[in-house]
Amino acid sequence: MVGTRPEAIKLAPLAHALAAAGVAPHLVLTGQHPGLRAADHGLGGLPCEELGCAGIEDPVEHAALVAAALTSVLVRRQPDLVIVQGDTSSALGGAMAAHEAGLPIGHVEAGLRSYDRAMPWPEEGNRIAIDEIADLLFAPTPGAAANLHREGFSGTVHVTGNTGIDALHATLATLPRATHKLAAVGAALNIVVTCHRRENWGPGLGSLAVALVTLAAEGCAAIEVVLHPNPRVAEVMHLLFAGQPGIRLSLPTSHPAMIDRLRRADLVLSDSGGVQEEAPALGVPLLVLRDKTERPEAIACGNAILVGTTTGKVLSEVRRLHADRAALAAMARPALPFGDGRSAPRIAALIRAWLIEQDRPQVARRRA
């Protein structure tokens, strides 16, 4: 099940690893992110069909629409396993439909928790609901697995790493080699910013804007704000930042182009879950624009600091790192808390073994 760009990026390595392991994957694009094409994210050449569930902004309604639209696909194809990734409304809708059809579910990126259903909403509730009905729970980290064990779910838990790191490694292999040195002491920091989470809509984006405009005016930061494909968020960003000196707005970009931006930055400010995984692996200092995170490993390894969007907190942290290059350099040491880049073949091998164990001997002819 693929509904969003992050899902496509993270599931592409797994789809190819399944095919290599003799388990034939069949893609279902839900339409959650309109215009998403399999070929644009390394999924070209694989069997694929589209549900066309676009134009529904409410995530609860979208999950229900996906579940209803998927039912006929599941009845027709009778897959041996339905694989969903993460915590989107597409993932929830896919899991709901599979559960109602009595089909087994594999949840990639299981066990993430902020332990606050409002931060983020609806993702926290979605991933808990999926974990409750999944048969195979692929936890990216020992901490995520511990969450699942503590909550007592019935599915089988495996610690596999995050396939997003597989995708990162594959993307880096296509980019020219690049070495980045932190800006000289006293020079403006090259800062890349992304912000799109629902919890930050409204006051959150407003207070962040005040901080960024202030930092640019002080001359301690040259700021690039990369817009999100969501037109509502992009429109607000334009209103907040268009024409502001020292702040450049960039159109939504491809995954390779975004990775290239991240690896060349002195500092990243983001509320993205994927960026929280990628920044440590790239050795890029990150300020997380959220009050709570389901990826505490990024904080624990020293690459990221949780700051939220409060104007004073963002200002104080950026000013501190601008003045203290030793502290900034300490955050720029690469770390791999989310996996070694071999998560997809690891998950594929587990799925193949599970299919055989479930008395499905003709694995090469089966579908996932």
C-alpha cells in the first residue's frame, strides 16, 4: 500500500527486495498524495494499480475511503500478505480493509510512539491501531520493539532497522560526492527549513516565522524554506516569508534534491519524521520543530535537539549554535540509530520465511 511520497520512498527498497527474494509484490497506489507516480520513486516496472482516493482532506474520511476502495482489490487478488508502512491514513485504510477481509498484515515501521495522540494527530492513533491488528511487526529500533512488547500486541515483532535508511543510501549513490565544511566562525549558518505537520498549522508556523525572520535580519543565518506539496501549507509559507530578506523559498523537490540540500546544510530545522531519520545518517545537525517525537533515537545520539516552534526557543538554540561551533560540530558526527541500510532485504527474508512457515510452499508465485 502506497499513499504518500514518504511511503513510496521507504517501500521501494522493500518491494525490490521482495522481488529478489522470490515474493512477487503488487503495488496499490491510494491517491493520498495526488500525482504520485510509482516510476518517480524507484517503483517503476512493478505490477501496480490505483485506487484514485484523492481530494479528501480529512484523514479519517480518507482512511475510510481507502478501506472501502481496497476491499474489491483484495477480494479479486487474495494476497498472502498486505504490507502497510508507517502511520498515514492510507496505511490505516489498507490495514482496516485487510483485517476485515481476514488477510494477514505486515506493518513496516511499527512501534513508533510519542504517547500523545494529539502530537502528531492522527498519526499516533493510526500507528497504534495498525499495530493492534498486524501479524508481522517490523520495528525499526530496539526502542520501538520495546514499545510493542510493553503494550502486549499479538503480532510477531522483529527489529529490522528503517527502510528509509536503505533509500537514503541508494539516493546518495546517485549523487556526486560532496564534502561539507561548517561555516566559518562568525559567518552566517546555511539553514534548511521544512515544516508541514498539522500540529504546527496556525500559531506554530506563525511563531516559527518570527524566529526565522529575526535570525535572517541578525545576519547569523541564510535560510532556505523548502515548501511542502500540501497547497494549504505552501500558501501560508508564501504569506509568511515571501519577500523577507535573507529567506529563500524553494518549490517542493524530489527526494534526491532534498537529500543534497540536507547534506550541504550547516543546520536543519524540520518537523519531518523522515528528516529525523536522515539527518543523523548524514551527520547534519537538526533542530526538531516539535514538542514531542516518536523518534527519540535521533535525540539520544546527539544529532538532534527537540525545540518546538516557540519563537524564543528557536532563537536561543540557533543563536547558541551559531556562537558555539564546537557544539554544532559535535552534532555533525554521523550516526545510524535507525539502521544500517540493509533493512529491506532483512524484512523480505523474514516475510519469505513466514510465508513458507504458513504452508505456502510456492513462494515465488505468491503475492505480497
